[in-house]
Amino acid sequence: MVRMSDLVRGITREAPPKPAAPATPPPAPPAPPESRPAEPPPAPAAPPPAPRSRTSYGGLPSDPPPAPAAAAEPARPETPAEDPQKLFGELQELLGEVRALVRGSGDFPWDRLQSILRRAVISLEHSSDLFWVANNPAAPPGVDYLAFHQARVAVMAMRVGANNGYDHARLVVLGMAGALIDVGLWQMPEAILRRADALTGDELTAYRSHPRMSAETIRRWGPPDDRIAQTVLEHHEREQGQGFPQGLTGAAVEPDAKVVGLADLYAGLTVPATARPRLRPHEAVREIVKSRHEAFPTALVKALLSEISVFPPGTVVRLNTEEIGRVVAVNRNHPLRPRVEIMADSKGHRLPAPKVIDLSEAPFLYITGPVTEGSR
């Protein structure tokens, strides 16, 4: 009988049957002493037979002998995560130098840009923190808007590219294109950028020439990959030919240009250069989704949507308990149940010390909606 306790412990095993002992023939009668020959000395023990090669069976290649067990490598200390805010600031600072380079002369710092973006790829691979730093709804004081915008585009494009299976090398090239898409605008009057939504006539023509100007400038700097300038040239092209400067359609558009173009549009909707009201991340995605079949491939829009929570970090929300909190981290598996820092109780009184609640671990708490500026 098998006991249940034995099954639980996993110790019940059928013992393999013991091999039957070979039959021993009856001993022969001993020879008479006088006729028994002298016993030869014992033969030396034969070495164990070598494993037979499978080449002797139909010419199949032989199996390699098992490799000796490798000694365990000593555990390597983990590299501390890089501060995403500092990394993003470093990218903006370099792009500020590029602005001066556009208006002056000198060699382009390709090695520095590649180094920063390689680190950005690794940072994004480990967490989405850098992506959300790039989603900051306002440019830091004293930072040039285009430096801020292009840094955001670079990070967001790399994140979307990673979600589409890009390897590290291609992500760096993609990031370099995203970081330089608008260098041509630095060669135009600033008023053109500030009024981009209302341009007409010659100003509109000048604005629509900036991808070509940017690509030409990049080529003069001698980029490490030709795709950088090509991506910049085509980042305003759209699937149905409604883009500029060439009016390309579908497969004629460089794939990287579609990724950078999507990131550029999203970044412009969330932090516009003009007086147009900015959209919150999920509102911007909603706007993009409305025209996804006209402007961008569905796969790219889905790759961006997978990063944007309905309640992204920084969103002020109200819980079903009437408490007020701020989203501090998203949960990709449960987008409606992020981590929230509770700031005020149900009566609206600010807490002396905010408390953080992970809604994915609090089944009886949920968000009823965002809190608008006027209702706080």
C-alpha cells in the first residue's frame, strides 16, 4: 500500500528489479593431483573498453565525450543602476552643445553621443524609469526646448524600438537619429517653431524643409551610420503619403523613420512648442490611435501603447475611499492598478507623511478617476 504521506514527500519510488544472478554450472570434479597442470600467472586487468563510436553504425557521427563539469564562476557584483534623471540631463546638455555647433563650426561629438545612448539602452532594458523621466511634462528651466524635445524623442524611440525587437546596435542608431531630428530648426527663426500650428505661405514652406536641412547638416558631420541622416530626412513622412518633405507612402518610408516619427508626434502632443494645450500621455496616445491606420503602422502604435499607462506616473487620482494620491509607478500587467502615493485623506486633509500603496496588492482599493486641476 502506498501511503499519502509518502506521495506528498515525493519519496515513494519503485525500486528497479535486481538483475537475476547468472546460472552457475556445477563445478567439475577435481583432476587427480598428479595430472593437474601448473596454474598460469594471473593476467593483468584489461582496461575498460573505450566507448564505441557511432560511426560504426551506419556512418553516423560519433557523440562527443561529455565535457568535464566546469568550475562555478565566482558571483559578479551587480552594476549599480544609473540615475535616469542624471543620464537624461547629460543627453540634453550634449544637445545644447550641438545647437552651438549648428550655428558655428567644429567636429561633431559622435563618440560621446553613442556612449550616452548605449547607457540609455541598458537603462531602458533594466527598467522604464528613463522612459518616464523623458515623459516629464515640462522642460527644466534654462534648457533649450529643442534640446529637451530631441532628448525625449531619442529615449522614447529607443523604447518603442526595443518593444519591436531591435537589438542594441540598432537602438543606438535609432536613438542618434531621434536626438538630431530637428537640428535644421536651429537654423531658422525661433518664431517659426513657436507658431508651427498656424504657419502659412513661405513660413510653412520653410518649416517643412527642416527634415531636409537636418539631414544635410548631419551628413556634413560625417555620421557613423548612413541610416541616421535617412531617418531624419523621412521622420515626417506618413503611411498614406500625407507627410513631408517627399510625400512617401508605406514601405517607401525608412522603418526607423516611422519609429522616430511616432515618438516625435507623441512628444510634441505631450509637451508642445506652441501655445497649444499639452495632452497627458494617455490622451496623446488616444489622439494617435484615432489616426493610426492613416499615419503609422498598427504594430508601432501598440508598442507605444504598451508603455503608456492609463494613469502614468505623476497623475493625481482619486480612490474609491475618496483619498487623493499621485501615481508613482505603473504596473504593466495591471494598468488600472498602479502604485500610488496617498497625499490626502477622504476629507481632503493633507497627510503629514504620504504613504505608498500598491493597488495590485490591495484588491478592495481602486482608482475612480484622475483629479483635475480645478477639483483638487
